[in-house]
Amino acid sequence: MTAPFPTAALEPESDAPLILALPKGRILSECGQLLARAGVNPAPDYADEDSRRLRFPTDDPTLDVVRVRPFDVATFVAFGAAQIGICGADVLMEFDYPEVYAPLDLGIGRCRVSVAEPKATADSDDPSRWSRVRVATKYPNIARRHYASRGVHADVVHLNGAMELAPGLGLSRLIVDLVQTGSTLKANGLVETEVIAHVTSRLIVNRTALKTQPEAIGAWIARFRTALAHA
């Protein structure tokens, strides 16, 4: 599909190119068509997970792309290392950076943050009677807030992966994790018992950069908004 944008480069308020932070992995593979419609055409190896490069030029001299871990996109944008990013709503919920503004829901990367536990105990558990629960998760803030809202204290075991192993090995009673199809849960004897939040990816910008470079960043927001309208 032909991008609905002129080929002329955006003019930033400074000489340095803006930085667009993209997440490695699943979301990156879903970004391709959206980026093309928005007029973002990075060097071809930006989507190659085997490439050792992390920063990539685009065919627009006012924009470079960096590829980072999904959990780090919001941090790069919050601290101004990148002015724009594409980030899952789960990451925004977890870190809740006041420096980050999320103007657009891109509708990609659909999944959910859910509670899961062993199938053997799921039917007999009564969470309304809990006063505390041990949870394995890479989302400690989301988990604590979720259970605190119910008057339950969450003892969090912070893991960065292999959450599904935790209940079976006695590390936790349940897990809070990102779920897409549920197949990994099923393969490890777990069932999804509650959805905390439905997740899509968002376009995010640094609030300070938006104030200091409003024309350049505002123009990129407009490009992505038009790209969504042409999806």
C-alpha cells in the first residue's frame, strides 16, 4: 500500500534527529505495515533479531529508530533518550511515568494481563477470603495495586520469565502475567482465572520534548493518526 504522506522530511526544531524507540519481539513484527503507512522506513535490518545494531537510520534524516526490550521503551522515552516510542499498555500501567504521554492507541499487540493458577486449585480457591497471597510476576506494581484494591496484601516474587513454573515449584500460589493465546499456561497446568486489563500498544511521546519540539513531534503524531485511519 502506498504511504498517504509526502516524501518531504519533517523539520525538527533542533539539528539532531528524533529517536523512535521500538520494542523487540512480537510487537516489532506487527509494527511493519503501520510504520510504512506512517512514512517510517528504517534500514532493512531493524527487523532482524540477529542484527547486532540497535540504532537504525531511516530514509527521513530527521528520524532514527532504536530497538530495545519492550519493558525498556517507556524508560527510554520517559528519560528523554527517545522522544517517541511504541509501547504496550501493560508497561505504561506498570511504570506509570508522568513524563510519558500516550496520545494514540495503535490497536496492535493485543493481549491481556491476567491472573493464573494451577488448574487443580482454581475451582476450589476463594480469593474473597484471602488476606494475603504470594504472586510471581514481572508486574509487581500492577499485582500489588490489583490485590490492594481488594484488601489483599500481595507478597510479590519478582521474576522476568518462566512465571508458569512458579506455582508448581512452590514459589508462589499464582502468577500475574501477559497472556495472548493461553497455550503456555495450558502446557504448564495453569488456567487463567481473571483478566486484570486488556492490552494494546500505544504511541508514546516524552512530554518535555512535545513542549520543546512541538512541530516535529506533533507532525509525527499526526502521521501515525492518519496511518491508523488508512489501516
